[in-house]
Amino acid sequence: MDSALRVDKLARSLIANLLKQAVSGIKLSAEREDLIRNSIEAIDYPESRIIRFASDYSKNIESQKEEADETQNRIAEVKSKIDELEELTSILQSLASRYQKELLEIEK
């Protein structure tokens, strides 16, 4: 986490400096100057933001794992129902076959 904070701080500093250099010497309206200044300040957010991002990322991974587990459970449930229905179908076909034979014998 310490390395991530250092990389984040370095990247924010680099981006802020690049923005400052990009607009230096350019004549801007007050509105655009404020917009750029606010953009530069927005880059320098507190370290708590990267911690929150890492935490959210971790929660997202856990959520995806839970969703995958739920999906696997649902697949198992549906397969089980299919197996039960196929067994029932087999029993019903067997019964129907017996009744057809019985009917044939009665009709003779």
C-alpha cells in the first residue's frame, strides 16, 4: 500500500506540473484559468482516496466471487431439476407403456 501511495503522489505531482507547463504563457480568460486551476487542484486529492479505491476494488473482487458462487449454485440447482424431470419422464414413459400393453390385451 505504501508503494501505491508513493506512485499515486508522484503521478499526481507530474500531471499537475504538466498542466501548469501547458498553460504557462497562454493568455486565458478568467473562467478558463479558474477551470484549469481547479483541475490542477483536483489532481492533488488526499491519500484517503486511493485507500478508498483499493478498498472498493477489494470489495468488488469479493462481490464477483460471491456472484460466481451464486451462479454455480444456481447451475447446480437447475441441473438437479432437469435430472429429476428426466427421471420422472422415464417413469411416466414406463407407466404409459405398461398401460398401452394392458389396453392391447383388454381389446383382444
